[in-house]
Amino acid sequence: MLEIRKAIADDTSQLAEVMKSAEESGYMLFNPGERKVSVEGFANFIDKINIEVRSALFVACENGKISGYMIVQQDKPERISHRAYLVVGVHSESRGKGIGKALFSHVEEWARKVGFHRLDLTVIAENKAAVGLYQKMGFQIEGIKQDSLLINGQFIDEYYMAKLIGRN
């Protein structure tokens, strides 16, 4: 059974493992092995984000084991407070099982309840599986960040993608 819930400090070790697996895909912001997650520091991050009303870290759990996550971050300036930036990752062993779709569905429902109008994300343009999932979930490509990332000595484009959720 799949459960989506807010992360707690006790999730730190499992979350770090899922993040490491997601980053090993080569499609995340950090290079594989580049991010060093300390249990104490990450637990503090979880506690801090849980205090925020309109930011959150959600986890997807299969039979009690974390298999994916989505970070939702709201910007503070009033002019952009209607939008949130999303970061999603799924463990390699759980890809293709609907984990990402479940996270997006849950977060969209939560985002509507807390009053967001827009959800934003960026994705490596050549990550066809992720782009396909995001489009299936209603996100649209709004622009290209040309040569945005330097991966293995190559400049790589990213897509800006967004979904408007505040319109009925």
C-alpha cells in the first residue's frame, strides 16, 4: 500500500538513501555522490520546513519504506507568494510504479488547500521520462534555460515547466 505523508525527522536516513538513488540517475541538480547529507542537518531541515504553512517535504511510503519524495518551497516576496517550486525524486527500485504520479496528485490537492495558484519546476530537457510524467500531470513547458547545467563537460538545457492550479 502506498501512503503519501509529510516527512518527519525520523525519516532522515531513508530519505538520504532515496535522494542518493535519485541523484545516481544523473538527472538531478547534484552530481552522483556530490551531496553530503548529514543526519542532524537534514533532520533540522525537515523540522524547519514542517513549521512553514506553505512549504513541505512529502514522502511516498510503500509498506513503511520511503520510495520517493517531493519538496514544495514557497517564495516569500508577496508578488510571487502564489507559486511554489517543486523538487521530486524517486528511488531507482520504485520508478515506473506510479510513485511520482501519486506524489504530484497529493501535492496538487494540498497546494490547492493552502491557496497556491501555480506550481513550478525545472527538468533536464533530455530526461524524457520525467518530462513525459510532468506533462501527463498537466505541466507545460514554458521555456528553455539554455546551457543551464554543466554535466560531464557538456552544457545541458533545462525546461521551465509549470501548472496553473488556481483556475476553475
